Amino acid sequence: MAGSQPKKNSFFGGAAILAAGIIIVKIIGALYKIPLGRILSDAAFADFNIAYSIYALLIVISTGGLPVALSKMVSEAHTTGRGNQVQKVFRLSLVAFCTLGTITCLIMFLFPRQLADFMNNSRSYYSILALAPALFFICPLSALRGYFQGHSLMTPTAVSQIIEAMCKLVFGLSLAWLMVRWGMDESMAAGGAIVGVSIGCALAAGYMFIVYRGYRAKTPKYSDTPEESGQILRTLLSLAIPITLGSSVMAVATLIDNSLVMGRLQDAVGLTEDAAATLKGVYDKAVTLYNLPAQFMPPLTASVIPAVSAAQALKDYRQSALVSETALRTTALLIIPAGVGLSVLAEPIVRLLYPATDVALAGWTLSILGFAAIFVCLMLVCNAILQAHKHAAITMVTTLAGCALKIVMNYVLVGNPAINIWGAAFSTLACFGLIALVELVIIKILLPGTLSYLRVFVKPVINSAVMGLAVWAVFGLSSKWLAGVGPFGDAGTLSGLGNAACVVIAVGVGVVIYFALVLLTRAISRDDLSLMPKGDKIAKLLRLR
């Protein structure tokens, strides 16, 4: 077990710090997005998401690589005791961030109508306008986060993320609910929901500036001579631009994809803009649920890079392969049953969370996207492994290929009146399936003989299939039983409460069965559990070797 100790320290040290804040933020995000889908109509929900795709691209352009580059430069200068270099790097970065923030903010503020028309959805005008201030505040906020992370101070970042998420939840949901209740235009209600994002960014940035001033007041004076401004900016950009380009691929593809889907529904299928937005909104509600598993991947993927890099630096290639295999198996153990569960219970889950939407359409879409969620998570961990092996360019190429396939399939399938919005689900599955499978093949070539995909995938796939069948059977049996029982159903039909009860029963049984199968088949090892807090004690309790 001595050989697994570096891996344990790398994984646990990185994941423990990141996980707590990220999990809280993601839970708050789910509490925001799911109720929002109940408050807004399908069409208004599409308006919200289309504006957000524009915002996401502009965020990547303005903050995609700079925080990472800033954090790296601050960390290097701080480690060597060059305090004046730290401050000059931060000041120049802050100017760059604020400049980019102002430019991107003005793009959304001055051209909301043109951006809405480009997305083939004039209804998204108010949402685009409401998001403009968020871009101004997110840039200095990102600079401050990079500064503190460079000092290995994660608490300010975590707190600011929670502030941002809570404001989005409280202000966004409240404004959307009030505007719908007052009978205002539903597109304006979508804009009201998005105002919470701008308020959250503003308050989080204010909090970070207060913390920064307090930290600076306690910082001692330094005597080092910082580098010239031009040299600092060149170094900053040389680090930031490749990261930004890599991060932009998916954001650009998503933007084009959203515009293309709306355009094809109108031009090829012959729907009105409102009808197209309604179909897109139904699809977006299924996408909200399919995105949930991937939201919890960052702690694992962020920990893979230092763990593999450390093994590579020591030329311990066996340890590098062991870490990679453990990361993939951990992902498979967690994500495959989640994706299967989403697919098997797709329609009941949609009926539970979005009863006012087109349940049949959204449920069918989610049944396809549930399998896509598995490939998305595998792609994320594969990207981290390839980046750790200094093959980041490969991830950009595979992502470009997947996105190109998605755009072509959407053009063909969504434009087919017999398929229309269903084509978007198929193209998503094909896109991420291609990326994940190609990257898995490349990783196997990079780590020959030491990484076994049989050990990684066979047991999780078999256990998840058995669990899926059990969940399907339990839901069917319980729904028949409860269909005529008091408040749970009437005349052989499940009520909303009955559907909720059946979902809870099926999920509960599925969790118990899957956990039992994992233990019976020894699908999890002591090394896998070592990635988690108290993992060694859990392994001892379960008598794992």
C-alpha cells in the first residue's frame, strides 16, 4: 500500500478543499434551476437558456484562462518571497480583467436585439440585457479568486461562490415568481430570473474586495524588484490564451448549436418562433436534469492532474497508470448507475419536477440524455488525464470533432419534421460518445499494459444494468399498487403524490441493490475508497483489500 500513498495525498488534498464549496454551490444551483423551470413556461425557459449560452461564451473569452494564469504566476512569486512581483502581477491582471469585463458587458448591453436575432429568438432580448452587468462584475471577481488561489487561500473563493449562488437563488427566483404573478410578459420574467445572476456577481465581487483589502493590510513590505509590465503581460497571455482557446471550443459549439436548433425548427420544420421556443424549452428542462451528474465532477478531475503529474515527474509510470485507472473506475462506479437511473425513470422524474411541461416529450428526451451524461463525465475525467500527461492539444481536437458531429447531426435531424427536437438529444449523445470513446482509446495507447478497461468498466456496467432492471420493475409494480390507493391515485391513474412516492421507492431500492452488488462483486477497492474522506476506515469496515 505504500505505493498508493502519494496518490491518496494528491487526490484527498485537492478534492477535500474543492469538494465542499463546489457541492454546496451545485446544490444551490439545482435548487435554482429546477424550481425556475416550474415558474417559467417552456418558451420562457428557452429564452433564459439561450441568453445564458451567449453569457457563457463571453465569460470563457474574458475569464477562461486568465484566472489560471494569474493563480500560477502569483503562486510562483509568492513561493519565492517576491511580494512586490505578486502585487504587480495582480494589478496588471486586474486592469486586463476589468477591460475585458467592460468590453463584453457593452457587447451584451448595446446589442441585445442583434444577439437575440442571431440566436433566432427575439424573445431572449430581456434576458440578454439583464445579464450584461454580470459580465462587468465577474471579471474582477475572477481576478481576485485567482489572486487568493495563488496564495493557496481557498476559503474566500468558496464563500464568494456561495454568495453568488445564493443571490441567484433568492433574487432570481423571487423576481421571476413575482413577475409571473403580476402577469408580466413571460420573456420579461425570464429576464427577471437572470437579474439574480448579475446581483450575485456584484455582491460576490464586493465581498472579495473587502477580504482583499483586509489581507493586504496585513501583508508585510517587500524589497524585491518586480518584472517590467510588458514581460508580465506577455507571460500572462502566453499562459492564458491556450487555456482560453481550449475552453472556448465547447462554449462556441453550444452557442452555434442553440442558434441552429431554433433556426431549423423555424426554417425547416415550419414552426413559429413561439412554438420553436416552446419545444426548445422542453428540451432545455431535460438538459437541466442531464447536466446534474457532471456538476459534481470538478473535485475529481481537478485532483487527477496533480496526482498524475507528480507520478510523471518521478518517472513512476505504473503509479501514473494506477491513478488514471482509479479515477476512471471511480467515475464509472458513480456515473454509470446515475445515467441508467435517469434513463429508466426519465418520464416519472420529469413529471415529478416539471409537471406543467410536455412530460412525454421531455421524458423521452431525458431517456436519451441519461446515457449521454455517462459519456460527458467520462470525457471530463479523460480530459484531465490527458492534460496531466501533457496532451492538452488532443482534448481540443477530440472536442472539435465531437462538436462538429453535433452541429451536422442537429442540422440534419432537427430539420427533419418527423424528428425535430428529438434530433438534439441524439446529436448530444453522439457528440460526447465520440469524444469519450476516442479519448479512452488514446489513453490506452499512452498507458499500454498497465491500464485495464475490463477492470474499469465491466463490473459497473453489469451492476448498473441489473439495478436499472430492478428500478424499472419496482416503479412499475409500485405504480400499479398505488394507483388505486387514496391520495396516491384514482381510477387506476397515479396522482402527482403517487408518482413522487413511486420515484422515491424505486430510487431507494435501486441505491440499495447497486450498493449490495458493488460489495458482492468487489467492484470497489481500498485504493478507490482512499480517494474519499475516512476511506481507509470505510475499507476496513467493508473488509476490502
